Amino acid sequence: MKVELSPLDVQCATWIFMIVALGAALAGCELLYIWKEYGDQGLFSWPVVRSSYRFALASKMQTVLDAFLRYPQYLFLIGIQVVFALALLVNIFPRYRSYLLLVILLIHLLSTLRNPQGSDGTDQMQTILLATLVCYYATPDPIVKKAAVWFIALQAILAYFTSGIAKLLSKTWREGTVLKNSLLLAPGNKRLYQWLPKNARFNQFLCLSVVVFECAFPLALIGPKTCLAFLAGGVLLHLFNAAALSLPRFLFTFVAAYPAILASVGDIHSGWTINHFF
């Protein structure tokens, strides 16, 4: 069976690529902004972080990891990530996209080791996006490219669904107390906490709305209009999280997978093009 990429597939893959590159550049800038904290006396001192990894205490492994993750070497790596991400954005080396993405992926993996407190679903999704894009641009085979787009779409949908189920099983989410408490403890803008009403029922409604939204996210595949409704809700959700945590990169990670979901809907509903979504 012959597989061909539709114009929608190509366009959506380009959007994914651009959003991922922008997110990588922004993530690197965030780390460079707090560069002093990565010194040996800083909050994220490598000798302290390294002590939590047993394998990193072995003499040979310690030497290798220190070469990349100790201050100031680690900041040079982040600088390379920013430069390569910007090079991808301005399309300086279009023939070497897969290589630039591979370097960014390796630096990202080292960063998750260097910053274990940030190894959450966002970092895992970023790893999936970068690794899949490396495969996408490493071959001209349309089957691989189509599979890569679908893989990103299904991973994003599964992530929302499993997150929704986990929240559904959480008593604090069902009772509606987690949102207000999280905003109080979050390092971001406290205005969001102040704006939330004190009414317990309303806070419970907000929490249950998030649970229902995430559990129902697979319904985005029903059709173009339904898909756009879910993606718009997702953008608002991640925008809220980015503001609450003061981490703008959170807005770009899951949203980068949205074009893949659009392309998948186009495949399911054969004949749909980008114009049918708007």
C-alpha cells in the first residue's frame, strides 16, 4: 500500500517543528537567566544534585558527567541549545535539521538529569517531540513521516487521558481543593490565586471541569470542529499553567503536538484539508 503525505501532513509537521524549536530556545533562555543558581554555591549546585544519583558517584561516570554538567560547562551546553534552536527557527541549515534536533535532544536529556525537580510530564513530552522529529527529518520515507505525526498525536491524547484518570482518582481534585492550594504554593503570579473565588463549590467545578476535559480529550478525533474546540481548551489550560508557574515554556510543549492531532483528524476524515478546520 502506497502512503503519501498530504499537504496537511507537511504543513502540520512544519508547525510542530517551529513550535518545538521556539520552546527549546525559550527553555534555554530561562535556564541562562538564572545562571548563578547553577554555580557550586547556587540553588542547583551540581555536586549537591549529583549526590542523589548513585551511578553518578562511581569514579568513571562522575568524570564523564562532570565534564558536561558541572558549572560552567553546563551553561555552555544550554547556550548551544539556544543557538541551534534559533538556527532551526530561521532555517539556516535546512538539510541538517535532524542533526541539530538530535543535539538539542541530547542536551535536553542531560538537562533532565541536571534538573531532576523538573522531570515531569512536560519534560517527557518534550523528549518525545524531539526524538520523533529527529526520525521525521532523518528520512524521506513517507511511511516513517506519517507514523511520526501519528505517534505524536496519540502520545498527546494518551497523556491528557491518563492525566485525567489520575486526577479523577485523586480525592483533592474531586473535592476541588487542589487548584487553589496549588496556586498558593506555586512560584508564579499570585494574582491568579487572589482572583479565584472563595466559594468551595465553584473551585470544585473548576477542578472537575479540568478532569472531564482531559478524560474526554480522545473525542478530539471525532471531527475538525470538535478537534478545534478541544485544542482551544488545551491552549487556555496551558496558558493558565504557564502563568501560575512562571514557566512560559509550559505553553509550548503540549501545544506543539496539536498540529499532529489536526493532521490525524485529517487522515481519519479523508478529504479534509486545513481549510475545513476554520
